[in-house]
Amino acid sequence: MNNIPATTSQTRSFTTIFLIEMWERFGFYGMQALIVYYMVQQLDFPDERAALVWGAAAALIYVAPAIGGWIGDRILGTRRTMLLGAVILSVGYALMVVPGQSVWFMFCALGVIVVGNGLFKANAGNMVRKIYEGDDSRIDSAFTIYYMAVNLGAMISQLLTPWLKDYVNTHYGNGLGWHIAFAVCAVGLLLGLANYALMSRTLAHIGSEPDERPMHWGKLGVVLAGGVLAVFASAYILQHEGVARAFVYVAGLVVIGIFAYLISTSQRSERAGLIAALVLTVQTVFYFIFYQQMSTSLNLFALRNVNPAFEVFGVHLWDWSPAQFQAFNPIWIFILSPILAWAYTKAGKANKDLSIAGKFAFGFVIVAAGFFIYGASGHLADSSGKVSSWLMVWGYGAISLGELLVSGLGLAMVARYVPARMGGFMMGAYFIASGVSQYLGGVVATYASVPSNITDPLESLSIYTSLFNKLGFAALACTAIAIAVLPLMKRLSQTHHTETHAAA
């Protein structure tokens, strides 16, 4: 183990994780910006199938870290597993570069991305947890800045890949732009790996127990063989809607089973924290249903019912590619993250920090406001059925602030309430719950599916606004539930704090 001063160690170690996470998310969100459009425009999927396929893929991508977290904790080591996942992800995005119209090949490429994300995601988050272990106020701040890394990568790629796709398709045709854009996602991962190689020394003292032992090549071989099987299993699930639905239901039962088992077998000092984590995880499930609309119903709404021109006082500034509207989510988060991180740290020093449960409740109110902004499109559209691009800016602003208050603190919640010995596995369980809700979000998005025979924006507008207003009211219902459980969460937090310190 390296004897590096604590402050220097934390700063440098966190910077290394921040940068590789930024490039990994650059690749993922660059792909996400285009994948639904790719299915609808290149592979001729109807809206409903595209939403469900991407919902199932997102579910798999989020469920896989449960296994990856266990592999990191028990088999290969947290640090090694994170690196292996980044390598496999670069292969997955490279496969998306291959031109062709094969649906099965696309499903296999997504399967590789599922495996790579499974190995990377939970372990990257767990590395941050290990860096700031035991410092609650700094954990909230660190995970908020970490979340900014996610969105910095997303912001750059979601601006770049749609523009690049349009430029290449316009000048060279034959749909080549799609695959050039996916190639940029792969290059992002390669840059992240190069950066990690230069800074890996800063993480030499961080990791789980297997990281401290020499690499066991036989175990690595077993993990890789299992990964190959998981690729084809994922492709099969994506191809069969009924199988995908059954998989998600089973995953939901697994999460409930994990929490039930760990709560029943945990030490008394750990139980209150685990119950608190369960309550907040359920709330996170509700949040991700709203979140999934950004890559599905909101994405297609931008394609059909949003004027791409940005104007100020009647002066035309520039045109925006429909897929680029998703970039407003990371743009807002990049702006808001340091402000919230500063606020959390300042409030923590003054002993006035709002509880995570309180932040969740406030987050749902803001999400409701965002969807009501989109729902107002029915009253703000012009005679052709198109709304101003600025409506997307402010709608994404509200939803992004809500995201920071709910999803952005989800990992911090696991870090705060879950015992260290369960860290990687419980981080994975949190992602399983998120994956279940991603699929449910895809199901919700199908309620705004526009039939192929409808091409008039005036007709599609009412379909989208109906869903957005319903989601606004659903977010208000989630707010009421979150407020109702605040007294319970306060008791659990106090018990967790008291018993944890007593056990120590």
C-alpha cells in the first residue's frame, strides 16, 4: 500500500476516477443520443418497438453492475474490474461502427456494451466511495462532482455525435454518418484508457482485497467466458419482448430478495441504514421512469414537434439537430453540480444540511415542473404544431435539477447507509433497481408512440402533451409519498448514526 498523504491521495485518486468516468460516459451518451433515431430511421422500427428495445437495453445496462460489483468485491478486485469493463466497452462501441442493416448484430453490439458497463459502473462508483469512506459531508459533495463527470462527457458527446452524423450523411450519404458517430464513442473510451494508464499510480492504494493479490489468470478467463455468454443472452433478450419483460420482473424480485436477506441477516447496528437505503431505492425506481423519457418520448418529441431554430428577440442564432436537445440535460447538470456541491458542503459545516430524503422529495417537485413545461406545448405551439427550442431548454433545466437531487445522490445514499463490506454488491443492487425502472420508463414512453401514418405535427403534438401532463401529475404523487416517509427516514437515519458510532 502506498503511503500518500490523505488529502493529496483523495484529490489525485478522485481526479483519476473522474476522468475515466467522463470518457466512459462520453461513449455511452454519444451512443444513447442516436440509438432510438437509428432504430426508427435506419432499421424502420415503429416507435413502440424502439422504445421497448432501448428500455430493455437500458435495463440490462443497469442490471449488469450487480454482477460486476460482486466480481470486483470478491474475484478480480474493484480497480481491475473497472479497468476491464472500460476495455470491453471500447470493443462494444467499435462494433457499432460496422456498417450494415443487421438487427441481430446491433443487439450483439449492445450486449457487449451491457457486459462492459456491468464490469465498469458499480466498481467506478465503489472506488469513489472507498476514497471518501467515513466522511458523510464530503461523500455527498464528491458524488455530486462525480455526477458532473458523467454529464461533462455526456454534454460533449451529445452535442458532437448528432452533428457529426448529420454532416457525414449530408456530404457522403449512404447512412455512413451513423457509424462514424458511433466510432467517436469508441475513440472516447480509448482516450479514457490512455489517461488511466498515465494516472493509474494514484489508485494503487485504493481497491478491494483481491486488488492486493497477484492477478489470478484462471479467474479472469472464467469472467471473460461468462461475459461472452452474457453478450448472446443479452442479444436474445433484446430480440424477444416477452423474454425482456420476464427478465425485468425477475430482476425486480431479486432486488427485493437481496434487501430482505441482508436486512434479516445484518447486525443490529446495520439494519436501520439498510432499511433507509431500501426506502430511497424505491423512490429512485420511480425517478428513473421519468428519466427514461429523455432518450425515448422527449427525444422523438424533439424530432417531430420542436422548431430546431434558436432565436432571441426574433433574431435567428443557429439550428439545433433534434438529437442534440438531449445535451441540455448534461449542460444543466454541469452548471448546477458545483453549485449544489458547494451548498451541501457549506450546509454540512453549519449542521444545516437537508437530509437525502428531503432532497429526494424536493427533486420530485422539480421534475413535475419540468414535465408540466413540456405539457404546456399544446398551448404554446405555432400553427404548424411546432414549439420553440427554448421550451426544451427550460424543461430540461427543471428535470436536470430534479435529477441531481434524486439520481445524483443515489450513489451517495448507498455509500452513506450501506455497510462497507456490502458496498460493491449493494451498489449493484441499486443499479438493478434503476434498470427495472428504465424498462418501465420505456413502457411508459410507448403511450406516446406515434403511428407511422401520422406525419402532421399538429396530430402528434396532442399525443406527446397528453403523456407529459400525466407524468407531471405522477411526479407530484411521488412528491407526496416522499414527504410522507420523511418522519420515518429521520428516525432511521438517527438510529443508523447512533448505532454505527456505538458499534465503532
